[in-house]
Amino acid sequence: MEQEKFGIYVNPKESKVVRVNSPYWIPSGPDWVHLTPDVNMTLLKIRELAAEKKLVDDPDKLLWG
């Protein structure tokens, strides 16, 4: 398992965020976007980063999936 697949993924269509730190399930594109390798990032920081990268129109709608 490649380490860079771990991290935070965002599904902009569903406004969901998942934390992946195990090889048992890796979200696949195109719906899921790898946002950051930092698995400890808070939801607030995730929302800020998703907005910076223009992945979502309203980052406050992002929730853990």
C-alpha cells in the first residue's frame, strides 16, 4: 500500500469528507478527491483547504461521511 493514498478525501457532489488511514478502503475517483495526506486535519481546516482549492461552493456544508 502506498502511503500517499492515506489522508483526507472529499466528495464535492455529496459534501462528504472521509479520513483514510487504513488500506481496507481507498475512495476512487472521479467523485472522491484526495485533499491532503494529513489524517489528523480538523474539519474546520478541511473546509478551509477545500475552499482554497475551489472544490466546493459552500465549505460549511462539508460533513464527515
